Amino acid sequence: MTTTPPPKDPLTVGFDLDLTLLDTRPGIKAAFVAFSAEVGAPIDADLVVSRLGPPLEQEMAHWFPAEHVAEMTARYRALYPSYAIEPTVPMPGALDAIEAVREAGGRTIVVTAKNGAHAGLHLDHLGIRPDVVAGGLWAEGKAEALRAHGAGVYVGDHVGDVRGAATAGAFSVAVATGPCPAEELRAAGADVVLADLTDFRAWWEGYRG
């Protein structure tokens, strides 16, 4: 049986997590420092947090042979809750952006490459309650959840997020708060580029109008 996805709703807004809604860099750096010490492998944690966005397995592939990536990914994820949750804070304007959508009667969904369990831990710790959390999705793969929930807008900081929005037929709002500068986000096809989420409410009001 084929299930038809719901039509796009301009008031359903998807958000990426790392460096869009949350500044996870301090926690991820702490987790990688602890992980590096545990496994005895030199890892440049500052370099790791400078390129957040793609799936963890892609990052692990920079430091370990392919046959060890799955094992090392699992070991890192086991350490993650102890080191990465507490230091994480919302990005500037993130809470207001979610509230702006809700004030308009809209729905918010978080669509992230981070696994869903850890995404949920972050959001619960900070008291952020999106309507849906979809983890383990990257770039064009994010369109799966965006389509399933009828998102009309997707907000992210990476060119992969721009591609995910385009694949889903959603309006792409990019924020220049991650590893991709504004000009790169524009070149990737973002419909609008904001400096950060403190600019979201003003854009949202104009978009709705």
C-alpha cells in the first residue's frame, strides 16, 4: 500500500539541530576529548567541531580505517550523554524562532543527522518541545521526514540542509551559524540566508504575510 504524504503546510517548519537550534560544539568537543583518551587515538576535537553537520560515521572515517568506523561510532555514542548534553546551549534566537512558529499556529519538527535518542536528550535537557523529532537523516535524506510531516519550510546551517529542503520541495531558510558561510549557502540554492535565528521572527512575519 502506498501512503500519500500530507500536502506541504507553510506553517509547518523544520529545523536542523546542531548549530541551527543548538550550540553543541562545547559538548561534542568534550565528548571527543574523552573518547580520544579512552580509545588511545589522537583526534583533533577542535577540527571536529568546525565541520559539524554530516553524520557521525563520516567524521569517524577521518580518524579510523573503514573496518573500525562502526565500532568507534558505537563507543563514542556510549560516552556522548555523559559529556555532551550538559554543556549544550540554544543558539541565539532559537527559542524565539520556535515560539514564533507556535504563535502563528504552526508546528515545529526537528530533522537532524544526529541519532534521535541523543537529539531528544538535548531537547529535553533544554526544555525545548518540538512536535516531532526525526534523527539519522542527512542532506537529501532529510526530505523523507520533511515530506512525511508536510513541512513547508526547512531551516538549517549547512549546504546539506539546503539540499534536503530542495528535495522535499520546502522553502529553504539558511542561517550562517555553522561551517558554511552565507555565500556558500546562497550558491547552494537557499531561498533566504539569515545571519542567525535572531532574524527569524522578522523574516517569518514577512513570509506569512
